Amino acid sequence: MNLKKVIAYITISYSFTWTLWLPLLLNRHFGMNLPIISGQFYISSFGPFIGAVVTSLVMGGFKSLGEWAKRAYSIRFKSKWVII
């Protein structure tokens, strides 16, 4: 894996997640009364997914995104994992 890809993935994932979590945190602990949307906490849990998609697109284009999707959602695996 390329270090640039790892850094991009971590940066995008954390940025997306914390951008949505920060208003919830500030409202809860400091009573700031910032606007939030319904389900904002759960939407922020897609940060790692968004990070993977955006990183694949930016670093390798649609071909890279397709390869990532094939690996991520493949149902093929070695038979030894069935036992575990």
C-alpha cells in the first residue's frame, strides 16, 4: 500500500466523521445549541466508507474504485474460514 493513500484515507475518514460529530459534542458538553440533523450521529459512521471511496477515486480513478469494490464485497474466500 502507498503511504499517500493511507494518509489520504485517514484524513478523509476522520474529517468526515468529526465534522458531523463535533456539533453533537459541543451541544452536549457546552450547551452551544448548534443545528443538527436527524440521524447525524449515524450518518457520521459512514466516514470510513466515504474515505475509502474518495481515496480510490482520487488516487486511481473509476478503475481503482471498481477494483476496490470487487475486493471489498467479494463473497469468495478460502474454505478454511468457513470452519472458523
